[in-house]
Amino acid sequence: MSAPAVVRLERIIGVVLRVGVTASSVGLALGLALLLVGAPASSLFLQIGIIVLLATPVARVVVSIVEYAVERDWTFTVLTLVVLAELAASLMAAMYGRKL
Amino acid sequence: MPIVTATLALIIFAAGVLAGSLGALLGIGGGIFLVPFLNIGLNLPLQAAAAISLTTVIATSSSVSAGRAGKQVINMRLGMVLEVATAAGSLLGGVTAQMLPQSALQMLFGVMSAIVAVIMLSRLGRRNVILDPTVEPGLLGGRFHEHESGGTVTYRVKRLPVALVASFLAGQVSSLLGVGGGVIKVPVLNAWCGIPMRAAAATSAFMIGVTATAGAVIYYGHGLLVPELAAAAVLGVQLGSWGGMHFGARASAKWLKVLMAGVLVVVSVLMFGRGIR
């Protein structure tokens, strides 16, 4: 991967993380504020906030896979794909575990 | 599961501010302080405490790394390689969390963090950096500008298998106890793998988002995550880590190591004490 591509990947990841963490914080803050005033919509905002929070690192991994593939850096494309597969496995474990 | 009240949410928010600032300062996430407080201080079940803590670890990782991205202090290539190991450990830890006796794991954690503290303190004088900027960092090494010395720090990664094993263990501990796992990774990367403290802490902080997500998803799916309390903790930690980041930029690496060793001793005593009870 070339030096400009590394800098670009860092910038894109920075944006993904910032947008994700800001969106989830807004959702969680709204949810908590609505909870304190007793509004029924609070749990919806809280759930959205949690889901966006959990999705942010996943989005960062997906973006990395795309960038490495565009740069034809196959070693790192495969490595990040393995990380994504592990995150998918944890989602499967979460769903399977619920049935126990 | 605990009953959610405004007072409880407020206490957790305040605890989050403190944990977040300390976590950002040390590059290990706030979990290491939050879990004992929620479990011992507020009497929350360990699993609920771990689940809340994991969400704050994700938030800390995302916000701290967003601020550092583009400054080259995060070694993203190394981070991505080690994430393969941490995510695997985290997945295994999340799945086995209900099968293994918790007391044995807490005692193991106590012993391990005590050992790491000793390693840290015995290697205070070592810098593990090559100050010659013309040195080739290799495939996984890195190069960044250090404010303290005013120079460019270049380093190569040594003993990658050791880093992978430490990352796998860190991932497991992360899911089982709800911490970021940086307490294991950072000292090992610094002491044995030739990575400067600043880069080790930044890379670890970057990785723990993915590590904690693999564990948090499992807790969330099992209904062990209380969204109201997680929200209070996440918002508190966000505020705290913002403050800690500003202060952390001026803290010296040596002071950071001493502080971190002290933290490890406290964590060791707390975890071991809980394990033998």
C-alpha cells in the first residue's frame, strides 16, 4: 500500500469513527433525556444508539477491506476479511445463545 | 437485572466521566475502572457490569481513534493483524463466559495483571525505539513524530507471535470481564515487541473497539445489556475521554508507565480478592 493510500485510509477511518460515535451519542443522549421526562419513545432512541455504537467498529472494518482491495493489498484484504468473519461469528453466537 | 432510576443513571454517568478520563490517559479504555465500580460499588451483576463497560470501551476506542487518525501514531497495519487474534479471543471469551467458573478466571486475571505490572516497572528505563529516522521500519513497524523529543521515532516490530498470543488472551479477558484488554496488550507490545509506549497505547485503543464489539454483541443478544445504564456510562465516558486526551498529550511516557503499573496492582488486588471469595 502506497504512503498516500495509507494516509487516505486513516482519514476515512477517522471519519467513519467520528460519524458513528457522534450519531450513537446523540441517540443515547436523546433516549436518556426522554427517559428522564417519561416519554415512551426513549427505548427506541436508546436501542438505535446502542446498535449504531456496535455497528461503528464493524463499519470501520468493512471500509478497511474495501480500501485494501482497491489498493490490491491482498494480504491485508484477507486479514480484515477474517476479522469481519469473526464479528459475524459473534453475531451468530449472540443469536444462537438466545435460544438456550 | 438492576432497577433503572435517575439517581443510578447519574451515578453511572459520573463514574463514566472519571473512568473515561483515566482510560484515555492510559490508552486502555475506561473498563478497568468501571467494572469493579459497577460490580463492587453499585452491586450490579458482573455480567451486566461487563456488558455496560464493553459499550463504553467501544465508544472510547471510536472517539479517541477518530481524533488520532491521520497522525500516524496508530499503527493500523499492526492493529489489523493483531485484531485477527483479539477478535478470535473475544469471540471465544464471550461464548465460554457462561461455561467457566468466574472465580478461577478472576484469580487468573489478578495474577496476570500483577505479573504485567512487575514487567512494566522493571523496564522503565528502556525506550525500545530507534531514533535514527532513516531506519527501515519493515512491513509492520512504524514511524511517528514525538513531541517530547521533538524527533521522529522509528521502530520495528519484534516477536510477532508473542504479540498475537497476548492479543488473543487480551480478547478473551475483554469479553469475560468487560475490559478493553489493553492492560495485557500494551505492556507486552512495549516490553517484548519493541513498540514505543505511545504507539502501543494508540494502536491498542484503536483495536479495542473491534475486540469489545465481538464481546458486546454476545451480551446484547443474551439480553444482558441494560440500554439506559449503558447510555449513561457511554455519555460519561465520552466526556471523560475528551478531557483525558487533552491531558494525555502532555503526559510523559515514563510517568504513564508508572501510573499504569499502579493501576495494574490495584486491579490485581480487586480481581484476586473477588476470585477467592
